[in-house]
Amino acid sequence: MRNLAFKSTLIISLTTLFFSTKSIAQEEKTKVIQDPKFEQLLKEKQKINASIAINNSYKIQIFYGNGSEAEKKRAEFVKTYKDIEATIVYANPTFKVYVGSYKSRLHAEKALTRIKEKYPTALLIKPGK
């Protein structure tokens, strides 16, 4: 009886030891296979984001709303102010029209007073916001 208990304890211990070492040892490496076009698309997206440069300069927001109205406002702005660039940025769920790219707040506020004559709801966007 004692010998039987010893054998069953030994078998259970060895079985547990065997399976515990197999379950802990994970040596399989995961390989990610992606389409080469994805990398090209990612680079294009980075170029576009760098050209907008919202975080590095002050912008003036003249409009937010749906896409077709945003494009109309941008086109209207470009006709009126030929010397100031205008971009449309999608921020879920609306489109925003940002104009100008000013390194200092002083220049941005000067332009804001000029732009507010035609767009009274225009507001200054701080870098990083």
C-alpha cells in the first residue's frame, strides 16, 4: 500500500514537472508578413503630416463642419487671401479649415485680426493642440 502511494506520487510529480517545463518554454518566433505597399503608404502619410506641421506653428481655424462646406470655405479663402495657405484637416467627426503657418504668436495674432474682418468666428490654434 505504501509502495503504491509512493509510485503514484512519483508519477504525478514527474508528469507535472514534464508538462510545466513544456508550457513555460516558448521558443517560437512570430513573423510579420506585410505588403510592401503598406510601407510606401506609411511614408506618404508621414510626408503629408510633415507638410501640415500643426504642432510646430500657429494656425488660424476659420471653419469647422462637413467636408463639402469645408472645401467651399477653403476655396473662398484662397481667392480672398492669395498670400496665405489653407488646408483642410479631418478631426473626427468634423472637417476643419486651418490657414497660415506662423512661427510666433505675434505674427499669428496680427494675421488673425486681418482675417477676422471676413471670418469673425476665426480662432488661433496653439502649437501642440
